[in-house]
Amino acid sequence: MVLLSRSSCCRRGLRFKKPGIFFVPPFTTTNHAYLLQRQFSAPIKVDQQDEQNDTQPSAAKTLAELSKARLSALVVFTTSAGYLAAGGPVDPVTFSAACVGTSLAAASASTFNQVIEIKNDSMMKRTCNRPLPSGRISKSNAIKWGLSTAGVSGAILAAGTDPVTTALGLSNIFLYSVPYTLSKTRTEANTWIGSVVGAIPPMMGWTAATGGDLASADPWLLGALLFYWQFPHFLALSWMYRKDYARGGFAMIPCADPDGARTAALIRRYALYLAALPVGAAAAGVTGSMFAVEGLALNAYCLRLAQRFHRERSNENARRVFRASLWYLPALLSLFVLHSRRWGGLEEEEAAAAGG
């Protein structure tokens, strides 16, 4: 029997039995310690402290990882787009409260998600070094952090925005932490549930700017944009890491789709829905006609990538779809804001352009 540290085991993609001590299968090709054991009778234990001395993250970095800081930054961007799509003037207090409150809500939801998925994350190469499975933070402290960020989020949203925005923020913490997280190991419907979660932040930005308006078409179109976008984005990612997701016990569509036919069909279908959205927004009078023209140009390229993946379902083609999704979302949201009819003077500009 060979004993290895948590970080050594994680790098090899191996499962562990209990914190700090790991049992390595004897025929793992990367197990150099096993080869030494065949020459010496005593088992070898790698000093966990020595391995971590040079790479121990700070407490701030650990909390940022627990909060999924990059995801929270995306949430702030989509919230900002929703706020600005409502037109001016911009109230700096309300705008800041909406962005900070939504960011903390995302941090809280991500924390509870990781608390529930400690075992699953520990089995995946992509996630085994996260703060909880790597032992950098205790479960109890993570829960305290999740509750604290949820409480502060609710307080900021209540003080700086309106009841509708506050309710959306707190309900989204629950939706992500419970229905979405628990569904990930049980049903492929988790992708649709997660897409609803992602659709809410831009709607929160809109409601914060308008005092809670959900009767207009604008917030629903913003939500639909985020909902549709998540399918090409996440399905491409989960196709590239399908073996890792299966190892973690997650019920992702690519895990039960050996040839990728269903995955590719869904990516193409939702790319088509995205292509139709700018046309629908312009037809409904929510945006100017140029949003339809520029949106079609963006979507033509993304549809081409989706079709390429449909023809050849390789990791490389999936990676192209995923990378395109990273710039596509900020580009299309920016165009939505730019061409929103809520900004004064848009009608005059379009009339002048048509006359000139």
C-alpha cells in the first residue's frame, strides 16, 4: 500500500478514502512511489506539508475560488447590461447596489453548490483542487461564508433597489443551491434549470433600473438571450470534459451521448434560437433595426461553428464553439444596450440615417 498526499492524488486523478491519506491502485502508470515500493518493503508517505509550502493560496484567494469570482464577474456584467438597457439616467447608488448585491448572491450560490458537491468535485480532475475537496477551508467555514454573502446580498438589494429585485436575487440563490445543484447528479434537466438561473441577473438589472417592472418585453428578451446562450456554452464545455463529468457522477447530456448527436443537435438548435432573437427584438420595437442586422452577422459565424461541430463532433470543434461563446455574449448584450429604444434619440437617429 502506498500513501500519497491529497495534492499528489489529485494530480493523478485518483479518488481518496479519507482526508490526508490516499490509497493508490498498484497499476497506475504515473505511480512512481509504487515502483519504489517494490524495491523497499516499507510503504512510502509523501510529506503533504512540503508539497503545499510553495503553493498555499491566501485566504482571500480561497474565498474567491469558493465564490467562483470569474462567474460572479460575468453575473455583474449581465446585470449591468440589464440596467443600462432600460435607458438613462443612471442612478449610481441603485446601479452599484444591483451589481454588488447580485455579485454577492452569485458568490453565495456558488459556495453552497460546492458544499453540496464536495464528494463529486473530489473525483474530477478539473475540480479536485477546489477549496473544499483540497481541504483549504472547512465545510463549516464555507457554510458561514455562504450565509454571510447571502445576508449581505439581501441587505444591499433591499436597501438600494426594490422588493422585486431583492426577491429575484434571494430566490436565485435558492434555485442554484438546491434544485440546480441536486439535479446535476439526477437528471439531464439540470442544464435547463441552470439556464433559468443564468437568465435572472440581467432581469434583475432591468428591475433595479425601472423600480421592479416585469411587464415590459425587454427584461424577458434579455433573460431569453442568457437562457439560450447557456446551451452552446455549457454543452460545448461538458462535451470536452464528458469523461471527467462522468467520473464525478454528474448527469450531463454528453455523458450519456457517446456519439455526440444529441449534444450537437441541442447546440445547433439553441444557436438558431439566438439567431432569431435580435430579429424578434427589433420586430417587437424593443431595439432598433440595426440590432437585427448586426446580430445576424454575429450569429452567422456562431451558427457556422455549431454546424461544424454537428458534422464532426470532435473536442477541437467543441472548443471553438465554447471560445466563441465567451466573446459572443458580451458582444450581443452590448449591441442590445446600444440599440435599445429606451435610450432617448434613437428614433431620430434612425430616421436621419434612413433619410441620408
